[in-house]
Amino acid sequence: MDRRIKYTKKIIRNTFIDLLLEKDIKKITVSEICKLSDINRATFYRYYLDVYDLLDKIEDDFVSELKEAVPSNTNVDYSVSSFTKDLLTVFLSNKELVKILFNTNNNVYFLNDILELAYDKCKQKWQNDLPNLSDEDIEYASVFIFNGALGVVNYWVKNDFDKDVDEVAEIIERLSYFGTHKFIYKK
């Protein structure tokens, strides 16, 4: 891709993210983005249909970055903690975007993409480690664990990333393997 195109898209993206940090997407106009980015509307429309399409493209790029952070050929030793650290490191390097994605109305789609990524990795590991688990057992366990893990990540984001990646990964791993009992009653 041409450097000028990359630069223009980056300016549009950064301006849009700055605006989303200040106000709801429904109150952001293409004209406002163009004025602040110092581009004309035709340039914006060359790459995006509207502000929602821009948000979708940003989400797609972020999910691609998450997928690239996780090794595709994970071995048996690839732990929940390793997987979580890989994802959380990407989250931490995109703080503003993550805050926006966790707060926008369409974050359900964003979360589904992350759940699918996590599910595929965990299902592969569980099938290797526990061949007697049925697909239904894997489904129930994954729904329980992933929704809890996303709740922990959401709490971390809402608390302005107050813990380091290793701490959050450890919390998620302990809760995933041992539930709340061993987490709450640490000895």
C-alpha cells in the first residue's frame, strides 16, 4: 500500500478514535472527521462508507492484530496464561481503542471475534489434553470460562489497565482452572 494512503488512513483513524474518546459515535460526522484530519470528504469516502464502516474496519484490523499475536501452531504446553498474555499485550498497546471498543454499542461483534479466537485455541488444547470430553462439555466450559474472562478483562479496562498483563493473566488462569473458591480463599 502506498505510504500516502497509509498516512491518510492513519490520520482518519486517529482523529476518529480521539473523537470517540470524547463523544458517542452517533454524534460524530464525516465532516467533523475531515475537518480535524485536514482532508476532503471525497478522500474519506474513497476508503470508508461512513463512521460505522470506519469503526468496523478499525475493529477488523484490531482482531487481525490479536490473531497474529497468538501462534497458529500452538503446542500442548501453550497455557491459558500464555494465550491470555499474548492477547492482553495487544490490548495494552491499543489502550484507547480497547476502551472505545468495550464501551461502544456494537462491541458485541468485537467480543464475538475474540471469543471465537479463544474458543478455537482452547478447544484444540482440550481435545489434546482431555480426549474424553464431548463437544457439548467443551461448549459449556468455554461459555463459562470465556464470559468470565471477558468480564475480568472488561473490569481491567474500566479500571484503566491498573494491573500488569501478568497479574491479569494469572487471575484469569486461576479462575479458569479452579473457579472462584480457590481464588477467593487463597492460602
